[in-house]
Amino acid sequence: MTNGTAYSSAHPEVLSAWEGYQTYAEEIRARRNAMQDRHGRALIQQRSGFGHGTRITGFDTLDNENPGDVLGDDKALRVSKTKPMRGYAVPNLSTKAGKALATELAALQQNGPSLPGMPEFVLTGFHCLAPALHERDGVVWAFWGDGDDIVGKQVDDGLWTPQPLSAYYADREARDAATAQETADA
């Protein structure tokens, strides 16, 4: 049996924040895709902070590149020899072009959604938890897999309604089915 707590909200303030976040996330996605296309490499993404945020720390390497290699005509990239980025192409901070690239990658950080009345994350003992979020048909859903006692105290019950897990999973399955159908139709 799955433990956890689910909440839903159709409050206009929550929906507005969710829609704003979706627009922001799409802009970041487009800028990240442009960066990948420009460099011909996949981006390396890491979680930033405790919530849903992510940052770009470098690029994937090609088969013929080895740790220590300096890449590009402007020497803006180098293949890291040290952990945690060992084997990934990172900005070469000893060059002006590498410093400019590091600044550009920092601008690709994507913060997680901040929804009214719902914590972005909670700390429970030695764990950090963030909710699984989705929206379907004008209702935003949040699922917390653990930390019921801490999360429940922080959720605004004027904006969010506790839901049975069966309702959350039914909605998520319906959303997944609709997404699969859209993909099949495309």
C-alpha cells in the first residue's frame, strides 16, 4: 500500500501561479534547447536546492573526448578531470570565452514552482521532500509521498483540499492517458 497525502486546488490564485510557472518553464526549455543545438551536445542538469529547481552545470562529452581535453576554437570548454563533474565538458574558467559560457549556463537555472498555500519542500529529519505536481482540467494536484504530519501543518486549507490517494492516482492516470493519446496523434 502506498503512503502519502494528496491535495487538489482549483483556486484562481493557484491556477494563475501554475500557468505562470508553465510559461516560465517553457521559456527556459526553449533556451536550453537552443544552447544544446548551438553546441551540438546534451546539457548536464542537476537539482538546485531542495525543491524542483534545476541548473545546468555542463555538457555531455563525445566519444573521442577525454578528461583534461580543452575543446573548441575559443577553448571555452574543458573535459573535467575532477569529481563531481568528471568526464563532462564544463566551462573553461581560465578563458574569457569559458567565463562567458559559465554565465550563460547560470542563466539557464530553472527555479521550481511556488504555488500559493503549498510548501515548495519540507525537511523531515534527514530527508528533504518536494511534492509531485501536475494539472489537468483546471485542477492542480500535489502529492506528498511522506511527511504527512509536517506537510499538513503548512498547507493552506483555504486554497488546497485534501484528497484520497485513489482520486489523485485516477487523475494522474487520466492525465497520462491523455498525454499518450496526444503523442500518438502527433
